[in-house]
Amino acid sequence: MIEQAANLDAADPLAKWRGEFLLDDAIAYLDGNSLGALPKATPDRIAEVVRREWGEDLISSWNTAGWINLPQRLGAKIAPLVGAKSDEVIAADSVSVNLFKLISAALKLQSQNGQRRKVVLSEPGNFPTDLYMIEGLESQGLAEQRLADRGDIESALGDDVALLMLTHVHYKSGEMFDMARLTKAAHDAGALVLWDLSHSAGAVPVDLNGAGADFAVGCGYKYLNGGPGAPAFAYVAQRHQSGIEQPLSGWMGHAKPFDFTDEYAPAPGVDRLLCGTPPILSMSAMEVGVDLMASIGIAPLVEKSSGLSEFTRAAMAEHIPELECISPADPAVRGSQLSFRHENAYELCQALIARKVIGDFRAPDVLRVGFAPAYVRYADCARLVSELRDMLDSGEWRKAEYAERGAVT
Amino acid sequence: MIEQAANLDAADPLAKWRGEFLLDDAIAYLDGNSLGALPKATPDRIAEVVRREWGEDLISSWNTAGWINLPQRLGAKIAPLVGAKSDEVIAADSVSVNLFKLISAALKLQSQNGQRRKVVLSEPGNFPTDLYMIEGLESQGLAEQRLADRGDIESALGDDVALLMLTHVHYKSGEMFDMARLTKAAHDAGALVLWDLSHSAGAVPVDLNGAGADFAVGCGYKYLNGGPGAPAFAYVAQRHQSGIEQPLSGWMGHAKPFDFTDEYAPAPGVDRLLCGTPPILSMSAMEVGVDLMASIGIAPLVEKSSGLSEFTRAAMAEHIPELECISPADPAVRGSQLSFRHENAYELCQALIARKVIGDFRAPDVLRVGFAPAYVRYADCARLVSELRDMLDSGEWRKAEYAERGAVT
């Protein structure tokens, strides 16, 4: 296994890109699906934004450094990674806030089309914030949440469903929905579709235009390497752009924000998804991460992602049969991650981290590892397997220190 | 005037603090009310967050670097600047998004108390995003906007008013409301009160607890020197904290976010105002700015702010009588800024900037200057007056280049 990994790394056309990240050679970082690694170019770029753009050029940087267009510029760079046109994507706020905007917009579109549909259909066990945002609109009396297990989604698409909202790659299991098929099924049933690409963008094939998707959101701090809590992005298909309304109608989404008028008038297109003033430092860091992904290109990223996860799945099955893999065996329906169930997943995860093999734990019993294709090596995956084997054999993970829980577990 | 300014600077107990900002000596920066200057400590702190916390410690920094508690930690540091208790303030999202949360929460509180009140009362010409957020809730059918001129607000507090929402210091005129009086008037009429402190926090006296205010929001990138688009903050009086609901119920506002449950359960207290994952880089920069303001202390900041604006008002009245001051002459009802009307305010502003005297323009005809007390010198104010006099006498501002407009004007 170790030798096979070495051969794969030697033949890996993306191997050189790890050097573009400030990532200690000794670390097997299998948590880029939670927080992407630091691109080597980011510290200098942020220092420039802080010292020159903010410190020296001050307020004029809104024009001269292009801060005012950063959300659009960044959106246009993300677009090709998710199969969208450059004017269909914008960077803004968080995934949660963007979900709220787009669920609202979808419900409004349906009502404008004379539909009484209020149901937002999703699956139980979706990433919590996705469900919580439906609940938020439910608390306002504007939506009705319905959850159907993934096998039952198509049959749950009744004539009261306004929106089908799903996470493309499941955060815990790594299962990937067939975006094109479910989008079509929803449309056939008169529903709109909103895809959460948080665990997809930058790692798996996404073709929003090809699937005919209506709306999408995605995360900046995972495979896009934008930094902790980096802003999110939102996608609106061109055909909906002039028709949508969303209630977080802040001044940055106004057609003429610097006219300072009392009445809101939405900006053209996807710009109307902006709300308040964007966090420029965080968004500037995100641009570096997105630029790096764009330089590599989405096709080779996707290919390597699949190679890494398949190598790991096979090695784990062979060497660690006692850990149940809850991710699909078929790479075609799996994201860039694998999850394994073990009653002591938490302790195993902590013990691995102590050995610089970094994955994460998801309650109650899942050890999750992610494969950020730009910097993960096959050797990292092999190390995961060999360290785990060693640890399970020695019982080292039973040390009391590995059971201690932090605020974020 | 120049000599008087020199004497005032020589006697200024805050003079030394300018050295804590990376601000060119040659610049008279009178736009800290729009974007605060860069604290000297910020670049190193951000480099540390980027390189060590993100780059080296990666995901573990959520625990080890305290990222997960940054919104609360920052809120507690802001609290004494606005007369709040440490558990009444939290840093999150943007002013706009926080307005949406708190307007929603206020409307919900009223309805829970059996009130049919839906009106949100504000003033025409309030900062646009404040009005736009009311409009957003209006578009959802949940609020009704009513605007009353500032002299008529108390009489407009009818029994249908759920919430009085005002900006404490007006962004354009600098007029400051009597927070205590209007809060009492609203309460007497059965309404709740939400104060926007964007142009107040860090520069003028604010006593939210003393006034009995219910809710407030404020801006991180003005007098708090948090950097471009820094996150905002939100305040909820303790008495409301266990009762409020807000629809942006994202996972970071959940009682146990890392339990990943399908049902939303709000976190205790003001934590429930959190929504998505906060932008850590931007929020870390903001902490440096807030720490600096806390080191100086709000009382001397307020005193100097008043000294600077009064010096400038008097000097402008004496030397530039042709510019009409639209800010109140009485410092007790004025924020830390002055605005002057001139039909060529835009050109004058641009010409001043060319001379490194930086104020800003607010459509259609206002030249606005702000006095960030931590780093503005009396000499800067004197220079504004003398450069303006010189420019008006010479007609230099008539050069064509000064009429060109950027995206942000």
C-alpha cells in the first residue's frame, strides 16, 4: 500500500501544487473539506490589502483597489468551477444567509407565478444550517418544511412543493445526489431547485447550467481554500435574475447604493443578492484560494479527488475491515470524502491528530476524512490507514487524553 | 487658527495615540467615520492569524485560538463602549443583516405579547440600508414601514407601532437623537426601540442600559477601526434575551451546533443572533481595533471628539462662511462629524483629497468630515479650513479632473 501510494504520487500531475500551500510536510491533512489549507500566496496578498489598500490608500480603495466589485469579480472566478456563467455567481455573506435569501426568492417566485406552494422539501440529516434556514422561514409563516429520505424524494415532490433544497454532497456520508436527475424531477413537479454545493465546489463535477439548476449556494473555506469563515457564494440562473426578490435587501444590493435614496430598487442580476458591506479582508483571502483552484483547473482536481478517495476506500477495506465505511462504494455517487463508523470515532480521531493525521469527527460516531485534491498526497492516505491499523492494534487511542472534548468536536 | 490648533494638539492627552495607527503624517484623515484608519498592531496580528492559526494549526484553531468564541469575546469588549453589559453584545454579520434579525425579533416579541402592532417607525433620510431592511420585512408581509420627520416622531408613536428604529447619529447631518428621551417615549407608547449606532460607537456617549434601550446594532469599520467591511455588532438587553426569536436561525446560533441535530434550538442569550460561520480574518482585525479603543477609554475619546468638531465648526464659520453647515451647532446634539452643503461639494471633496485632506461626499451636495478622536489632530482640522479657503479663492476645485466620478462617490 505504501509503495503503491508512492507510485501514484510520483505519477500525479497535480503533485507540484502542494508546494503552493503552506502545509507542513509532516502533516497528512485530510480535513480540507472542513477548512482548506493556506495558499502560499495568501499571507503576502493579505498583508498588501491590509497595509497598502487599507492603511495607505484608505477609503479610496473602494474604487482604486476594486473592493466595490470584489463580490462580482470573485463570483465570476468561481462560476467555471460549478458550471455557471460568470454573471450567475456572486460572493456574499455566509452559506446560511445566502440560503435564507434564495429560499425566500424561490417562494416569492412561486407566489408571483400564482402558485400557492409553500413547502420546501429537503432530507432529514441534511447539514443542520440548511434545515434551520427553512425553519427560520417557517417561523415567519412563509414556508413549510418537509423532509423525505433520499430514496423517497422524487415521490415526495407533490403539487404543494415550492422548492427542492438539497446538499449535493452530504457532509457526513459523502453521498452525492444526481443533480441533473433530481433537478428535472423537481421541475417536472413544478418545483424550483436550490443546491448547496458546500462539499462539492472545487472537488467534484458540478454542472449547474447543464443540470438546469435554479439556485445554488456554496462555501468559500473548504475546497476553495478561502480561509476560516470565508464568505460564501450564491448562484442564480440567468433566467431568474430579473425576477427574483429577496428580503435581505441591503444597500449593497441596491441599483444605485450611493444615491442614498429612501426606496429600495434592486440592482440588476445577481448583484441584488448583496446585502451589507462585504468583509474585504476575508473576501480578499478567498480570492487567492479561488485563483489557485482556477489555475489548476477543475477537471484535473475532480480526477485526482476521485483517485484519492478510491485509493483510500480500497486500502481501508483491506486493512481496517472493522471500521464500517458509510460512504458509497461507487465513486460516481460519492463526494471527495469518506466516512467511517466506530463507536470510539472521537478518540480515534484525536489520536490520529496527535500523529499529525488530521481528519475530523462528526457526532455521534463518525470519523470523516476529506481529500482536497490540490494538496493531499496518496502517501497521506496510506498513512491514515497504517496509523489507524497501528493504533487499533496497540490500543493507543484508549488514552484518557484523547477523550477530552473541546468546544468544537 | 493654525496656532490655536498647535496649542490644542500640544495639550491633547490623546495625542500619543496617533502613533498607534499606520497613518502618514502628511494625511489629514477626516473620513474615519466611513473607514477607520489601520492600527499599527493589525498587520502583525493578521499575519499571525493567517500563518500560525490558519496555516499551521489549521482546524484546531477553532478551539485553541478561540475562533469559536470570537463573536462573544469581541462583543464583550465592545459592550463598555456603548453602555452595555458584556453578555449583551455580539459581533456578527453586517449591520444590514443584524437589523433584519432584530427588527424581526422585535415584531415577534410584540406578537407574542398579543400585540397586533406591525409598524416599524423610522425617519425619511435615515441611512438607506436601515429603511431597506424594513422594506425587506414589508415585502414578506411582516412589517409596515412608517416614516416621520424627526420632529414628529413622538407624535407618530401610535398604538400600531411595534418598533421605533432610528440611527442615533445621522450619517449625513451628524444630528444626534436623545436616546433616553426617545426610548422612553417609545416605551410609553408600547413600542420597542432599536438604535443603529453605526456613527456613534467609539466616538460619542452611548448608554444603552441607561436609556433602557431594547436593541441596537453598530458598525465595526468606522470608529472601531476594524478594517474594510469589518463585521458588525448587535445588542439585546438582558431582559429580552431569553425571549427573542429571529429567522436567520443558522447553526452558529444553535444551542449545540456540533450535535448536528435536525431541529433548531436557540443558544442562550445573545448567542442566538449568530447565523453562519463568522469571517475569522475580518473579525480578528476588528478585535485589534476594538482593543485599541478600549485601551484609550471611551470617556477621553468622547471628550476629544467633541473638542475637534467644535474647533472645526467655529473655524469653518469664521473662515468659510459660504459653506452652509447642516450639522447642529450645539455639540450636545451632534455626532463626531460635520457636514457642509455646497453645490460643488463633490469637486471640493476631490480637490481636498488631492491635497491629502480626506473627507467624503454624500449625494447630492454634502461635504462630510468626521473626527475619529483616536488619531485626528487639531492641525488636521485647521488644514481642512485653510486648504478649503485657499481652494475656493483660487478656484482650483474647478479643474475637470475633480469632476470625474468613481464607482463609489
